[in-house]
Amino acid sequence: MTGWSLGEEMFPALSTYIERGVLHSMAPLYPEVHINLRSRNRYAMVSAIRQAMRRAGSSPGDIEDFSREALTTQDQRRFEELCSGWVVMDHPQPSQRAE
């Protein structure tokens, strides 16, 4: 079979879309890397993501690209979207209070 497949092997761009001029990915670049959020502090989040990417064997260039982009983004919502575009961000479930 030549050329046409709808799987991500042949057309990885199908897992992305453009909204208001910004390219969004429907899956993170490193889906095997999961970050359990404990803080909303951007420096703590960047540090945790860098360490997890390093442990997963990401290239130093990718780690540097992520860090540079994340630390220059001023908007908190864009920052969180950017982080989610690189790794899986696991949000903690609200604790249930005992009654």
C-alpha cells in the first residue's frame, strides 16, 4: 500500500489543529511523561517537567526548547497549554471530606 493512511505514522500532522493562528496539538509531544501537579508555581512546574523529560530520555535540545518557551510565556493560561503540549499534566482530584 502506498502513500495513503489516516494513521499517525504517515500523517502526524493530523493530530494537530490551528485555532486563532496558534498551532495546537491534541496529544503531547511526550505522552509517556506524566506530571502530577502539586503547585501552580511556574518555576516549580518547569523544573518538574524538565526533570521528567530528562528521566524519559528526551533530547537536551527539546528540554531547552521547552524551558525557553515556557519561561518566556507571560499568560498563565497559555503557559499551562504549552506545558500540556509537551507532557501529560495530571491534575489532582479534589479530596473528599469525611463526614
